[in-house]
Amino acid sequence: MITLIAITALGVFCLIAEIFNLRKALVPVTVLGLLGILGSTLNLYSLGELSSDYNTMIFADNYAKTYSSLFILLTVFLVAMSHDVYKEHQTKISDYVAIKVFLLAGAVAMVSFANLSMYFLGIETLSIALYTLAGSSRLDIKSNEAGMKYFLMGSFASGFILFGICLIYGTFGTFDLKEISEFSGALDKAIWFSIGVSLITIGMLFKIAAVPFHFWAPDVYEGSPSLVTATMSTLAKVVAFAALYKLLAAMNLFPTIQFQNIIVTVSILSMTVGNIMALRQENVKRMLAFSGISHAGFMLMTVLSIANAASNLCYYTYAYALAGMAAFAVIIAVTKNKDNENISHFNGLGRSNPLLAAVLTAALLSMAGIPIFAGFFAKFNLFTQTIQAGYLVVVIAGVINSIISVGYYFKLILAMYTKETQETTQNIPFVYYAVGVISILINLVIGMHPNVITDLLN
Amino acid sequence: MDNILNQIGIENYIFLSILLFCIGVFGVLYRRNAIIVFMSIEIMLNAVNLLFVAFSTYHQDPKGQVFVFFSMTVAAAEVAVGLAILVSVFRNIGSVDISNLKNLKG
Amino acid sequence: MDNSLVLLLLLTPFVGFLFNVFLGKKAGKGISGALGTLAVVVSFAMSVYFFMQLNASGKPIAIKLLDWIQIGNLKVDFGILLDQLSLLWLLFVTGIGSLIHLYSISYMHDDENMHKFFAYLNLFVFFMITLVVGSNLLVMFIGWEGVGLCSYLLIGFWHKNQEYNDAAKKAFIMNRIGDLGFLIGIFILASLFSTLNFVEMKQALSAGNTNTALYSIAALCLFIGATGKSAQLPLYTWLPDAMAGPTPVSALIHAATMVTAGIFMITRMNFLFDVTPEVQNIIAIVGAITALVAASIGLFQNDIKKVLAYSTVSQLGLMFLALGLGAYNVAVFHVITHAFFKACLFLGSGSVIHALHGEQDMRKMGGLRKAMPITFATMLISTLAIAGIFPFAGFWSKDEILMVAFEHNKGLWIMGSIASIMTAFYMFRLMYLTFFRDFRGTEEQKHHLHESPSLITWPLIILAALATFGGLINLPGSNWLNHFLEPILARKHEEHALGSQEYMLMGIALTGAIIGIGWAYSKYIKEGFVPKQDSEIVGFSKTIYHKYYVDEFYMSLILKPLNALSNFFRTTLEPALGNIVYGLGTVANGLGNQGKKVQTGSIGLYLFAFVIGVLALVSYLFLGQ
Amino acid sequence: MAPVLIIFYVLAAITLASAFLTIYSRNPIHSAIYLVICMVSIMGHYLLFNAQFLALVQLIVYAGAIMVLFLFTIMLMNLNKEDEVHKPRITRLGAITVLVLLSTVLLLLFRHSKPFFGDYAPIEGDFQSIKKLGTVLLDNKDGFMVPFEFTSVLLLVAMIGAVLLSKKEKQTK
Amino acid sequence: MNVSLILLILLLGALATFLSGDKFASKVALFFSLVALGCSSVLVNHFLGGVDINVNNPWILQPHVSFALKADGLSLAMVLLTVSLTPLIILTGFGNHFEKSKNFYALVLFMAFAMTGTFLAADGLLYYIFWELALIPIYFIALIWGNGDADERKKAVVKFFIYTLGGSLFMLIAFAYLYINAGSFLLEDLYKLNLTATEQTWIFFAFFLAYAIKIPIIPFHTWQAKVYQKAPTIGTMLLSGIMLKMGLYSVIRWQLPIAPLAAKMYMPTLIGLSIAGVIYGSIVALRQKDLKKLLAYSSLAHVGLIAAGCYTLTADGLSGAVSQMIAHGFVIVGLFFAAEVIFRRFGTYKIEDLGGIRPQASKFTSMFMILVLASVALPGTFNFVGEFTVLYSLSQVNIWFAIFGGTTIILGAYYMLKMFQNVMLGETNTKVFADVTINETIVFVILIAFLLFYGLYPKPIVDLVNPSITEILKTINR
């Protein structure tokens, strides 16, 4: 609860800062503030918990805390980069930062909800903030289109989520997650409830961009400003997944065979479609969008062993989000003044800017699941658990897809290290290095010591 | 006080909501004018709201109505943002036809 | 004491090799050659010493130097066995080796890489000694492969000529084919006996427990090895080509020593072959056919060294005939006498070639008798010996082979006899074409005709002497060699009492030889016939002139298909296999391209997909219930 | 047939018809008007449930605020003409098929689904008066105060968003 | 003192090289690799003296992964191979100029680190991590510093990477499955598992896919020749000299003992496949026009024989395979270095452009010749010991295996001598060929000395390896 309040307060501060013309201090203060919040979330120092009155709405268990920490961390990176990204838009910077902070609030609400209303409001806050951000480059047609597409499809999906919530409410007459969990565990499967959960799941599958609800993702990722794409690709996807997992875990719906089949199918389809489509992309953001779709497929595997996959999912999201963040830091830095994000802009990066190239390489290796990077353990744990749950087919599909994925990740690496660049090197602000290196280092650390994350969760 | 559902039956409301929802979905698919699409989405949301109220009565529970309140807020916020996006799209391409938005593909 | 002397015997040539490799160039040609020769002479001296010792004590010397390979319970060490057989071989290997080294000092004096030549020669002697003294099959195999290597190096000594290199390569690979057989034989024996030591194997075999089928396979495999090294059918074709090497090499390696390794090995393993009569039959038949085929090819060859080469193959065939008939001692006898006269013949031909500045075609020789009297004389003696004229060494040994053959199988005897007649013919053809009538070369060559220097002639003389009196070691009656070899042979060889049959056979053989000589005389001296140019040869003789097209046969049957296969693999199968892997990628990429078409950017389509997804999902989940 | 039921059917007919017409009419202005009718009819349903508060809110928020916003935008962009080009037939057919399929499937699903149906309990006590709703909404113990507060964040985001999207920037440089 | 020290040295070496700057990179790398060699020798001494040099620290609790390094004779032999080839390989680079050499040599050392780790790891996941780690440096080495047409190189290298990675991912699944059953990745726990034959078959072939691609066994070899050709020679040496052995080592260490039933069941098939590789590789090598590709196919043939030895499941086969691995490692490095020496002078690997080198460079010729002879397993070289033992073990299984496998001694001699003839012999080449430099000589001499010494006295290596082979066989026959 205190996390949520603090974040909201920070967002309000951002808005006020503009009034008092504190734009210079805005980003540093926000970053510091977020770090402070991160500290308190991780119980590094105790602010004391507010009364437990609100526990029926927001319940900060370890699950929530672990994810919140990740979200805050990602937001720190995003906000830190904002300063440079929006330096041409000084009049709007506080709006941008504030909206990101509020977005974080929505994200935190989505993992710490104890009531479906909080969940719904959280997801809407997050979504509305993202719609805005996606279309925020108002003179850019691509950004407009991205915003429009995202908005239309997002609110359409919201309708389904709302319908789902409604049906659950109709079954049990309550929004409280704990009660729903108890009821659903006790009762025979009431069909309203099952349909409700399915519809919510569909809505969330849309948010995580799983096949066949994925079509928006590449277009929106490509059209949005890069920083926003970074937000969607790292933060939003992870948030949606964490929420989906939490919901499904609470709903006790899982053991029906049909539902498992659905998840298996969607998972395999997402992995395959995402990877195969990514192979032929020229635009890096678009490629990462498809890569994100395939990662969604991977993460869906956790649903198959939902009773005890929380830590694996959490680890996967950390690995994925941090690698994504590092990658986007480089992408933003490299394509800052370019019209598009084509791979050709990365030609010769290995020579002209070895550090950035190394960070991007490491990030891609992590996503591809090469050892010592966290991505490896993430995938490995996932595979192990899924085999244990008896879904060898999915794992084999996952493995084949991992192989395919190397194809396009390495396309980028190849461009960096083997092609000649025609462009002159540009000065790249320190913040991108910092973000890239720090996220990759964290990725590496949790890659070498996976228990850091699992300990957080338990 | 007699429950109104005794005379109408919850199933009727469910069917009504479903039909309304489906009409909304149909509208989203059928129309290419972004504004009408927005309206269709609003119809979908309204359908759900109606069902919420019906369930609220069914359970004799105020929470459903409270939720409708939230849902209306959300609808309003969405419309605000959506129309803002729509306006900026219109400014750039001079049309609100969503089938014109095909720059991003492949 | 003995240990270090054995090492001296073994390693002196190796030291000579090292010296010549590292310091030979700096030391100069004289020192290089002298030291190289000395090294072999030392070995010879040691051989003599041990020979005396053995004669005195009658006890073979067995020394284990160090452990080598251990596979399971099969332990192989570097062991040395100096018994009658190995010492006999050592004597003539190092003896003839010394002479040929001596000869080479002069013969190779003009070559800039003379130190290398001596290095290789020394190395060869070293490996040959290893082959001979090894106490087990694997040490023998070291020497076996080692001499093959040296043969390769020496055939291709003039490495700027790719044809010579081809010949060298061919020799090595043909040998390797045999070596594979040898190795397989070793494997079988090793698994049968768990040892490769000759003495132990012999004991194990005599202890009974006969698995004849496996013994036969093993023996056959060993024989395949021998056919490679000793140039028997079907692997003989490398030997004539090997004449590309310098002539001393041909004398030493491809006539006197290395090619007899196969005979040495079979004699070594006589206890095995004795229990496998069917393999013995094969050996005898192969030997006889080889003798006949090679001799017939020899009839039409015009290259002086090629004639000698086919003669060698043919003689080796005779030796195998003897081996196949179980007459190991006879084979050994012929090996020794053959070493003498064939070395002499090669060295003599070398002398001729030397005098003619590299000319080897007999059609361009003639009348050299006067210019090179010593060469002529020594070669004549050797020719008489090889033709089997009484009382030269060849007469005795060859006669014994034919005698044995007659006893066992008349067919083989006839084949051997025909081969002998042919031998007499083509050898005298060689003599006549080379030394008689008029010189047919260029004026320039004629002008420079001269007798070779003494370093060349002395070895010739010594060898000629040996070719004359070599027969003494196993004269019927004394049979010193037979007695000497008795301890190493498993089966006692029955003595031939010289009866009327024997005399008759001797007579037939002698007559045959004289017929051959006379035939040659009438054709080449009386008619003055000079072989026609290559293009003019027609008919069956053309077939023979082209060596029955065996090389071409191998070429088209093995090499060409192999190369074609290789090309097919390289150009077709490899890319195809590779493309299967790439194909997966291509398929994925193609799917990606198709997928891009689905992603049209149309919101309407996306929403449709969404709704259809919902429909499918919901119907699957709930409609079934 | 009970009068309530008749009212229900009438209202339902109006709702569905106006919703359909919203989508079907070519002119956006007409659509908006039909949508208003739809909203009002839904308000009628709320009144039928005696959910007075929601009925009011429905009127204010939807018919009042949202629809005005729509109309405003339509006017702003001068879209009040029937300029939409004819859609490809496949789109129309597809949409209709989906409509039919989706409604059939959903209706089928719920036809068999009466786990809690039966006699509806008579309403005992107050559960939907404004007072009651206020308590539920703002009670910090078991109520919805946190989401209520959070809606403010949501609205704030929407507001910032709208501003962000529309704010003209000073041209730097 | 324990084996993690070697790893530490190599890792530090990589770091130090990276930091040392381009000028001193090669020397620093050489220094560290020599230190690693020294350290390994000391450790081998300790090991022979009975000192416990193993490491076993818990690393990750969930899943239960330990930082477990186990050094038995087999591992140590492979480690020695790695650390003794590494300085030589680095030394071969002294004649080349590499752009950004600090990165290059750091990657080389890092690769040595990863490979050493693979040989030492006694925990499945740790092993897998090292296994994959070794792939990354070679990928960059081949990609950035390789030669030839950039596009083709990329294609080849990426194929290699994806292919090998793909194979090993199936191994990863196998490990996951094993972990589920054993609750641990520790080698000894995996050895203790009692799996059904079906399970074993699946696991066996999952492993097989990884190893067959790495080794490579036909038909999984298609990446090999191109990569060998395109990689810089140092990379090729690392690949062929050491990295291939990772696959073979793993067969002995992981595949066979973990799934012995399957191994026994499929033994003839696998031996047959391996031997088919021997013949196929030899035949393809016959007509190769590129020196490095020819050597690549020769490597394919030799490695096939080693694999056949491994799959015999006999003590002889395994021990021969190990000997042959080491011998092949040395000889192939030497041969590729010879190719590199030629390339430095003539700038080409095309055989038809070569020839007539012998008259100009007798030292080089001699050393090259010896290496060629060693590669065709002339008795007296270590290769003979290995090949003989392997063939012998094959003959114990089935004489036909030995016969077909033995064709390598014929075909091998054929293509190697043909290559030698075309490359070195013939009329003096018009281009000038300077004889080998001191640095080059040192490398050659060390390689040759090693091959000859152990060819005549293989006992130390065999004695080092055999006890662990016996242990492993005991596990296989449990």
C-alpha cells in the first residue's frame, strides 16, 4: 500500500514540479524517489506498514513486492532515459514523467490487488497511460497510428475483461480475490465463472500479446516512440503476465483438460508465430515485438504448472525485462535521430561503439537463453518445470523455437560486428550506457545467482 | 420488497446483455469510422454494466453497482483519451477511417 | 653389454639419420656420405658380432627395452629378438646396405640434396633393422610402415617431378592397403593369443586350442600385408613405378631388402601358416601367378630398370611359391641369393644410367661392353645367376624352389619353370640390348661413355662375387642354411637326398634357362632386333607391353569411381546435406515472409482475428460440455 | 404477462434497436443520437432495478458527458456527413457471421447455465440506496475507498494524456 | 589447491588480456596460458599423489546446482590437452596481425576457460553452462576475425552457432528430465539413476544430438568444413583441436554412463554411423580444393573413428579414443598451423595455387611431412597408438567394423599425401616462400616432439586415463 501511495505522490510531485519550473531537477528527483520507494518495497528500511484496513483491496505479499520491485526498477531506467529522450520537448517532460510514474502505479496495483476492482482500475490506468504514450508523438503519423490501433484494440479487449469480471461477480457476488478463490475451490465448476475467467484470460492474453491476440503488438511497438516501446515491451508485458498468473492462480480453474489444451496451443502458437515472424523483420523494434510475442509463449508455460511456478515466472520476467531494457537502451541511443529503427543503423556498431554493442549483444544472448545470462536459467527452469508437469511437447516446441530465435537475434549481432558503417559516430549520453550496463549487470548477477530472485519471492 | 427478477428472470438480462455486447462487437468489426467504433465499444461496456446491475440485484449486493460506477469512470477516461488520439490522427491524415491506418504492417 | 650393443646395432643408422638431417648440409657431401655409410657399416659389424655369438651359443637373444602399448590384457613392449632368422636378414640387409651406401657416395655426388639422400637411406636401414629384430608383430609393424615411409621418401626423392611423386604416393598407398590387412591380422592374433610376441604366440599355438577358421583369416590377412610390401598380385603395380627413385634405392629397397619383408614376416609366422594349409595354397598360387605375369611383362619392357623391377616381382613370386609350399628355408635361400644378384644388377644398371646421364631406355643403349667392362662383367655374372645357370647362386636357390614345387604340384612347377625361362630370356635381352652391338644413343652420350668410378665398381664386384658363390650357403648336401634355420621353423624340413629325380629337374631347369638365353641371342644378337617404338607395338604384345592394363584397370575400377564418388559427395551430397539444414532456415524464413502478408496493418483484420480467437476458445472450452 | 415484463421487453427492444441503429446509420450524428437513446433506455433498465443512483450517473456521465464529447468531436471534425466509403463485402459478411456466431455461442452457453437460478430471494433491507452505496464506496474497512481514490489517478492519467496529446509545443530552436 | 584454480587463471587471463591493450595482448595471453599449463601440471602431480583436488560448493539452491568440479584422469587429460594447446595456439598467432587483438586473445583465453570448465564440471548444469559458453567466443572469433567472403562466412558461422546450439538445447531438456528424476545435477547422482530403457533411449538421443553435431558425426557435420575454412586459423585450431573433443569427452563422461542400456542397445548403429563418417569424410577429402576444408574433412574422418571407439563401450575403445583425441588435437593443430604458415606467405588456401614449396623451405617441409605422417597414424607417432587401440577395440566388437574403419589408413594416406604432393612438391614455385620463423618452428617442434614422444612412450597418458575409464565402465555396466 505504501508503495502505491508513494508512487502516486511522486507522480503528483512531477506535475507540481512543472508549475514551479523545476524541470531540471525533475528526472533526478523522480529517479531518487523511485529508488527510495524501491528500497522501502524491498524492506531495506522499514517505513512501517499502514493499517491493514486496506488489505482487502491491496495486499502486498511477496509476490507483489517482488514484481513491484522489478516494475520500479524498470521505471527508474525509463525515467532516467526520459531526460535525454525528451530534451527537445521540455514543455512536456513533466507530463511524460508523471504519466510514467502513474503507469507504474497502475502496474503495482495490478500485481498487488486483492480485489478485482483494483485489478481492473490498475489495468485501465496502465493501458490508458500507454495509449497516450503510444500516440504521444503527435506529429508523427506512425505514432498516431500506433496510438489509435493500441487504443481501439485495447479498449475492445477491456470490454472482454470487464465482461469476464462481471460473470465472476455474477457467480459469487463478490470481487474479493480471496473469497473468489475459496468459492471457486469449493464449488463444482459453475459455467458463468468458467466463462468469466476465460474472458479475463483472453483479455490478458491480448495484453501480453499472445497468438491470436497479438496482431497489435508489432505495429504498435514499431509506431510508438522508442522509449514507449521499451515501456510496453518490458514493463507492460511483464505486468500483464504477473497479473494473469496471479488471477489464474487464484481462480482454481486450471485442472480442466480443455483449459490446459488451450494454454498449450496458445503457448506453442505464440512461440512459433512470434519467432518465425521475427525472422524477416528489418525494424528492430518490430523484431523485438515479435520476440516479445514468443517470450509470451514461453511465459505461458508457467500457467501449465500454476501451483508452483510463481518463482520461475518471476525469474523469467526479471531476465526478460532486464535484457529488454538493456536492448532498448542501446536501440534508443543508436536510433535517436533516425527516421526508423532498421537493422542497418546497427551496422558496424561493434567497431564504432564497442560498449553499446557488447550490451546489446549480451541482452540478445540473454533473450536467446545462452548461459550465464539470466535468460538461460529462466528458460531452463521453465523447461524443467514444464517437463515435470508432463508437457514435453511444449518444451520441445520451446526448444525448437529457441533455436529459431537465435536466427534473428544473431542477425542483429551480425550487423553490429560484420557490417561496415557509413555513419559517423555520434555522441551518446552517459545515461544510455548506464541503463544498458546496469540492467545487463543485474541480468548477469541474477544469472549467476538465480536464488536472489527466488529468495525475494519466498 | 419483491425481487424484480422474480418477474423478469436473470436469464433475460443475461441474454439482453449478451445481445447488446454482440452488437457492440459487431459494430467494432463492421464500421470503419473510428468514432462509430468508439461508440460500439461504449455499447459493449454498457452491456456489461447492465449485467452488473442485474447481478447486483440478483445477489442483493451493492458492490456490483459500485463497480459499475468505476466502470463508467473508466469508460469516460477511455473516451477522453481515445478522442484525443482520434483528433490528432484526424489532424495528421484528415480522416477518421481506420482502414487508412495501414502504414505499420508486415 | 649385449643390450647396449643391440642398441648400437639398432640406433647407429638412426644417429646417422639425425646427423644427416640436422648437420648433413653443413658437413658437406663427403662427410655426410661417409658418416652415413659408416653408420650402416657399424650395424653390419654388430650383426656379424651377434651372428658369431649366436653361432657359438645357439641361443637367441631377447631383450625388452620398454613398455609401449597396453590394451586390456594385451601388452606390447619394445622388444628385440635376435635369432637365426633376424640375424640372417640383418647380415644381408646391413651388408648389402653398406655396399649400396658406398656406391651412393659416388652415384649421388652431383645431387644437391645428397645429405638428405643419406639421411633417408640411414633411416631406411634403421627401420629395416627394427622390422627384422622386433620381437613382436607390432614392433615389426613399426619397421614395416617405417620402411614404407622411407620408400615413399626415396622414390619421390626428386620431388620436383610430379610423376615421381605420384609413383611414391602410389607405393605408399598400395603398401597401406596391405598394411590394413596386416593390422587386421594383428587384431585377430592379438585377440586370440593376447600377445603379439613371436615366441609366446608360437608356444600358445603349439599348446593346442586351435580355432582354425580364425587362424586362417589371420594368416590370410597377414599374407595380404605381405602382398603389399612384397609386390605380389594384386598389389604389385607400385614396384615398377617405384623405379622413379634413384637407382641405389631401387637396389637396396626395391630389390634386396624391403620387398623381402613380406617373406620375412611369413617366415617369422611360419608356425601360423603351417596350421593353415588353405592359406598356404593361396600363397603358392598367388606366388606362381605373380611370377608368371611379372615375367611375361618383363619380356617387353624397354626401360632397363623396369625390366629389373618386373624381374624382381617375378622372383618374389617364386619365393612366395616356396613359402606357400612350406619350404621357408628355400624361400629364405632365394631371398639371399636374389638380394646379391639383383642388387648387383640394379647397381650395374645404375652404373650404365650414370654413364649415359640418366638414359634408361634400352633402345638407346647398346655396345657398352667395351666402354664399361667391369660393369658388363659383373652384370653378366648376375644375369647368369638370375637365369639359373650353373654354378651361380641363383641356380641353386631357384632350383630348390622348382624342386619343391615339383614335389607338391606339377602345375605350379610348370608355371615356375616357364617363369624361369622367361627370366632367362628377358635378362639376356637386357644384356644384349645394353652391352652388345652398336651404341644407339646420341653422339654426345657416346663421347662421354666411360667406366664408373671405383666407388661404384667395387660394390659391383663384391656383389658379383657373392652372386657367384652365394649358393654355397645351402648347397645340396651341406645344407648349412637349412640347419641354421631349423630352430625357428615349426616343422622340420625334410632333406632332399640328391637322387635321379633331382638331377633330372636340375637338368630341365638348366636347359630351360639355356633355351631362354638362346632365344634372346637369336633375336637380339643374330637378328639385331631393336624393340619398336611404343606406337608401333600392336596385338597381344601391346597388351603385355602395357602391363596387361592392370594400372588402367585399377584406375577405372577403383580410383576413378572413388574420385567420382568424392566429386559427387563434394559437389552434390555435401551441399545437399548442408541445404537440408539451411532448408529448415529457408522454410522458417519463407513462413516469415508469408506471415508478413497476414500482418496487413488493418485494424479490422486484427479485430476479426481477436474475435475469432475468442469464439474458437470459448466454443472449444464450453460447447463440448 | 406481468407489466414489469412488458416494460422490460419494450425497453430491451429499444435498447437493442437503438444500439443496432447506432452502428447501422451512415451519419455519425445519427449514430450519436441513437446511442443516446440506447443509453437512456439502459437507464430505464436501471430504474427498473430501482438503482436510482446509477440511473442518474448513467444519464450524467454517458448521455451528458460522453455523448457530448462525441458530438463535440464529430462537429469539430465536421464528420456529419455520410462519407464512409462502401466496405468490402467480405468485411460485412464477416462481421455479420461473427455477430451471428458469437451471439449464438454465448446464448447457447448461457441457456444451459442456471446454477443459481431458482426462486429469487426477496429483497430484504437496503442494498442500493445512495446512502448504502456511499458507505460501501467510502468505507475504509471493507469498502472501496482505495479503488475510489485510485480512480482519481486514472482520471488524472486520462487528463494528462489528453493534454499531452493535444498540447502544442513551442517550436524550440 | 584445487582445479578451480585453472579456471580462475584462465578467466583472469582473459580479463587481463582484455585490459592489457592491443600491443601486449598476445604476450599477456601467452603468459597466462603458460601459467595455466604450469598450474595444471602441478595439479596433475597432486592428483597422482592422491591429493583431493575436487571442488564441490553449493551454488544455486533452486534448482539444486552445485559448483562441482571433479578431476579424474580423463578430465585431467583433456584439461592438459586444452591448456597445453592453448599457449601453442596463442603462439601461432604471433605471426599474424589481428585488429583489436586484445579482444581476440581475451576471447581465446575465455574459450579455453569455458572448455576447461566443460572438461572438469561434475554437475550437469554447470557442465552445460560451460558447454554453451565455449560457443560464444568461437562464434565471435570466427565471425569477426575470419577470412574469406564476409557473407558466406556469416552464413557458415551462424549456421554453426544455431546448429550446435540447437543440438545442445535437446541435451538441456535431457538434463531437465534427469534433474526431475534425480533431484540433483551432480554426476554421481545422475549415475545412480535407475531409468527405464525407454527413458534412457530418449535421453541418450537427446545427448546424441548435441554431441553428434559437435563432434561431428555424419550427417550432422555440414557446418564443419565451411566454418573451419572461414574461421581464422586460430579459431579453427581451437575448434578442431579442443572443441571437438568436448563432444567426444562428453560421450564418455555423460552420455554412456547415464544411459548405458540405450548405449548398449544402439551400439552397432552408432559405431556404424561413426565409421560411415570415417569413410565419408575420407572420400570427400579426396577431391577438396581448399586446404583448410580438406583438413576439416580429414578431421571428420578421424573424429568418426574416435567416436566409434567411444561407442564400443570397451575399455580398449574408450582408452584408445582418449589417446586418439589427444593425438588428433595435437596433430590437427599442427596441420592447420602449417596451412596458416602457407597462407601467411602465399595468401591462399587453394591447393591448385600452391605447390613447389619444398625446394624453398626444407625445414617447413620436414615438419609438415611429419605432421602429415602423424595424421595418417604412422607407427611411432601417438596417433598410431590411438588409432591402433581404437581399431583393435572395434575388431573385438566386430571384425567388419575394424575393416571398414581401417580404410582410414588407406584413404587417409591417399588424401593426405595427395594434398602434401600438390601443396609442397613439384617444380619450384614462382612465388617466394620464406622458411619458417623461430616462433613457427617452436610451435611445430613442440607439437612434433609431443607426438613422437608419446608415440613411443604412451604409458604416462594411458596410466593417467585408464583408471577413470575403468571407473566409467563400471558405471556403464552397473
